[in-house]
Amino acid sequence: MSIIDYIEISFIKGVGRKTIKKMQERFGSISYVLKNPEVVKEDFGENLFRLLDSRSPSYRKQALKEIEKAERMNVGYVTLEDNNYPPLLKEIPDPPPFLFFKGDLLPNLPTISIVGSRKHSVYGKSVAAKITEYLTENNIGVVSGMASGIDSIAHSASLHKGGYTIGILGCGIDYIFPPENKYLYEKVEREGCLLSEFLIGTKPSKHTFPIRNRLIAGISYGTVVVEADEKSGALITARLANDYGRVVFAVPSNINSPYGKGSNILIKEGAIPIVELEDILENLPFLKSNKVKGEVNLSEIEKKIIDAVSHPVHVDIVAEITGISVDRLSVILFEMEMKGLLAVDEGIVIKSV
């Protein structure tokens, strides 16, 4: 099981997330690396070989225990090698080697993050809800951090509209934090997805939340900051999103408001101000076509393909995700192009706007 290999290698001090990603990209399998540690010498050096070769057998035993805990609790898991690992998250420099989740993980549904401070104004609450409803109407999932305040408003508004939301936790998947979000936690688990890179039993701390923030930024095409003060973790998320090449939006705030100074600073630094809801999809135009999905009669095969191309992706990857041979897929893609459902440009499949 690749999950055991990924947990085992994550226990080795000196082998970080960036290195694990690079090894997975180079060799395709962490299991292969652990069984044949000498293969890393040429590309990664003697020091990494020694770390892998001399690792403690206790790491494997502990990894097995972690999976036993997850399975007892009916917690799902996914690794960098799996097709249902969120594709955008794989692109960041230090993606989690593995993720634990509860609920339905829909890796190909496009998402946008909505973040902000725990303390907010009535205006901030209203705007967060309206932005969430707009995204939900366009078949876009909403990501946030399950905290009090703007995070909770975004999750709740998405569920209220029958949308899909991902709550990314700054603790183990078994912890409900803050405790007052118990009902929301359970509702997201039933109707959306809870996601954590931390081992079961990991308590929330001032160190875990900044780590969590990079997942919120990395899993989404864009990040919307509704209201945030100058020291808000939402600003960390926004700046990480910018580093990852994602689109950063901010809701302009009254300059006299103590809640939105950080949002205004982001706009000053280059974030796109949301003056009207349409500003979001105007800056992410390839997501506009999601609304079409429910208005066109699609065959089951066409639905599979549409789900696989929630973001621009190579034909070979579409074939791998859908299980359709490349030759047959080429014919189907041509027919879908004729219907105006998508476009194929130099092997990259893009849903039509």
C-alpha cells in the first residue's frame, strides 16, 4: 500500500515534503525508492541514500498503526501517486505526501477558496455568503479552513445552496476545532469533504495552522479574502496563493473599518478587487463553462470526460482518468468539439467558455 510507504518516509528526519515530491516525480513510486534506496544516489546524493538506507524499522510499524487507526474510524486516505489526489495541490512545491479525508473527495471539481478573519462585520458576512452562492451557482466548490468567522460562513452558505465545500483542517481529521463548529463539521463530512495532512490525533496549534493555509491556497484556482486584519492568517493564505501562481481577490473594505485593513493592503499589493461578483469568473474565464454542464444532455462517457477536464489537462491524462483508450478518446473529443463542449489545442483539453 503506497499510503504506508508515504507515512513511513515522512517519519525520516531530513526527508521533507519537497524531496518526497521530487522522488515521486523522478521514480514514480516511493515504494520502489524504499526498497531500492541506492537509486537516489545519482540525482539526490549520498546523504539522502544514507537516510533512507539506515531508517528505523519502527517507522514502518508506526505507519501501519496509523493506517489501522484511520480504517477503524472510516477515514479515507490518498497519496501523491493516486489519481484522486487533488491535481492542483500536486503542483505546489511541497504538497502533502498523503491526505486523510472524510466525506466525498471530488478532485476534479474546480474550487475557489474563501477566507477571512474570525471577527467580521455584518457587511463581511453578507458578502462572504453572496460570493459563495455565486460560486455554487456556477458549479464551483468552495474551500475554507473550518475556523470561526468568514470560514464558517463560506462553508455554511455553500451547504445551504446545495453546493460542495472542502474544509481543510489545521489538526488531525479526528479533532473538531473550534468545538463550537461541531454541527458544521458533521454537516461538511456528510455533504462535502474534510481534509487534513496531519496524522490522526494531531492537536491544533499555532504551528499547524500556517501549514494548513498552504493547502487552502494550493488546492484552488483562486483565493478570495473577504475581511482580514493586518495580522490575519488569511493574508498568509493569499500570499501563498500568489506564490503558487493562483489568482488572488480581495473585497474592498471601508478604510475606517478595523476588520478589513488587510484586505485593502492586498489590493494595494496587486490583488484583484471584487467590485461585482462577475469579477471572479472574468478573471478565471475557463471556469465559466461549469454552469453549462447541467444544461446540456451529455452521454455517460461525455460526463466522465467533462469531469476529467475541470481544468486544462493533456489528452493522455484524460485517457488515464476515464479509462478510455487514446484512439477512442480522440474520436469522442472531436465529436465534443463539434458540439462546442470543449476544445483541444496541441494535446491539451480545455472546456469551452
